[in-house]
Amino acid sequence: MVKDYYDIRAVFKKTGRAIYISHLDLMRVMQRTFKRAKLPVWFTKGYNPHVYLMFSLPLSLGVSSDCELMDFGVDMSAGEPDYEDIKVRLNKALPEGLEIVTLYEPKTKHTEIGACEYTLEFYGDRSADDVLSLFNSFMAQDEILIEKRCKVNMKKTVVTIDIKPDINVLESRDSDGHAYISLRLPAGIKHSLNIVSVSTAFETFCGFEFDKICINRTKILTESGDIFS
């Protein structure tokens, strides 16, 4: 089959109020944005044609990101894509909190994603030193067990897993009076760990909930550790 569209990968930010847009609603937002921007996007063939969109690693609700990825196609009949023009037109049509950072031709496949990096900032009555001390104790445990929903023999079930080996602490420090922690977690089709599972496990260990935990995805990496592009 001969392709009749150009592949384009968009890196976009999801911040502010947009962190509460679910993944399904995000797909709808992007479809409407393409229509408002009047871009010659490629539609799938068949009885129910729709805009071709592919997202890497959908975010959990309430998590922000500086590096979300979206693949789409531009119809070849419209000529070679002008990335800067597409970026400007999309950003004019996007709602507050969503912003296209850059556009380019994809170089790697989604199956090559191996990890993600996140930052967590903790707000509450506890001092930064207290929170960091608690986190050190949390990571000093022999095991960090959580319950995870999965399929076993084609049946949905809940299993208990140890996530400690999957948590790579990159940095932990006091940032203007609140605790700041940077982590690298496995991601991709082979193995992944949700950052919300880690923050929830930490709160369970602490025995209390923080007033607010600001979680931000900062990097999506390949299995070799390079920036996914």
C-alpha cells in the first residue's frame, strides 16, 4: 500500500487546567483543533473515516507534562508540510494549557520507548526536610508493594507487585520550602510503572495525604536512554 500522507510528530505541553482533560477528551480536543485550524490532516479509510492520531503514553488525570507526543498525518495532496505554519495554526486553535512546542518527522517507533522522567513537588504542613526524610525511609524498605490490575490467562485480576526495583531516584532536595523529587520510571509496551502509583504508595507509607502533589513529566526516553524522537 502506497502512503498518501506525511507523518508528523508533535511535542506538546499539557499544563494548568488542561491537566484535568482525560485522554479520551484530549483526543476529541485535538480533532476539533485540527478542524478549527483548517489543516489538511489525513483521515483513515473505510466506513468510518476519522483523523489519524496516535499518542505515546497517555498521562494520568492531574499530571502535567512538558513533553507529550502526538503523531498525525498531513495529506500529500496539500504539498510538503510547513512545520512552523502548522505549529502557529494549531496553537491559535488550542485551548489554554495545551501548547505545541515543536513538530518534526518521526525518527523512532513508539515501541522503542523505555522510560520516563518525572518531578514531584509536595505541599502540606510537613517541612521539606521531614518529607525528604520520609521519602528516604520509603525507599530504604526491602520492598515497596502495591496492588495492580492486570490480565492473567485473559481474566482481569489484581496482583501484588514490588515496585522498588523500578524506581530510580535522580534528585531530592528542598525547593523554596517544599520537597522536590525527580524520578525515572520504566515506560513502554514491555514494562511500565505509573507515577501516580508511586506517589500513592508514598502517601500510604506516610500515613497521611499531602495537601497537593504537583507531578510533571519532563522526559520520554528510549530503551538506550536517549530522548525519544
